Amino acid sequence: MRNKEYWIGWAKAAGVRAVKTVAQSAIATIGTAVVLNDVNWKVLISGAIIAGLLSMLTSVAGIPEVELPKSEEK
């Protein structure tokens, strides 16, 4: 079983990754909307939040930035 420090590290790394994903999604959506002269803020915010949630779910598979405790290394 993984220890508490592992899960704290995982949560921090997954959170950072999710925040970056949200920012990237928002920037891409704003850039596209500005070109089309129509920024729909509801779509922008919901798309960014969904991207963040998908990032967190993807992180469940593993985050390379977080090291396994020594007792669990293969």
C-alpha cells in the first residue's frame, strides 16, 4: 500500500498538471474565439473545467513526476 507522502505528492502533481491543462484549454479557446470575434464565456469555462477533470482522471493511471515509495519499486 502506498504511504501518505506518496498520495500527497500525487495530489500536488496531478493538481499542477490539471491547472496547466485548464490554462492551456482556456488560452486555446480564447484565441480561437477572438479570431471568430465571439468569446462565449460559458463554453470557455465549461471546456476548461472539463479539460481539468479529464487531466485528473488521466493522472490516475500514473504520474511520472511522483516516485514510488522504495518498498513498492519493482
